[in-house]
Amino acid sequence: MAHLETWYRCPVCYKPFRSLGEAVACRNDHLPESEQWAIGKGGKAIRIYENYHPDSLHGINGALMEADLSDIIAVRKMQLSERNSET
């Protein structure tokens, strides 16, 4: 199942870090910006934006669902049909 991670990005070089300490150390203590990402089982990452509706693609619920779906069309169709049959 997808999970949430907070990544920190250096505002000068825009390099992402998984810990605040690494981002702060980058480029002589520039203040990092935080981002939320939904990470799927296979490592697929979907960014979550605060201003989006929770059920849209970049909202929290939509991103968690999309992160678990395959990018292969045939597999994706099967996954979506399984989800629809469960509800």
C-alpha cells in the first residue's frame, strides 16, 4: 500500500533530501522547502499539492491511489476493475 514521505528541497540548488538535517547542511544552511509525496509499492512517486482537492490526482487520496497503480495499461485496467468490484 502507498505511504507518505516528506522530502526537503534546498531552495538554492533544488536537490531533494529525505532528512531535514541533510537539506539544512546543503548550501550553507539555506532554508529548505518541504514537499509531500505518495510512494507506491514499486517506488512510484506522486507529489501531493496542498491546494488540490483530496480526491484529485495530486490531492492526498488521489495520489495514494495513483502511486499504487501500475503504469502498464493492461495491468492498470485489471487493478482498476478489481478496485471497482471491491466497492
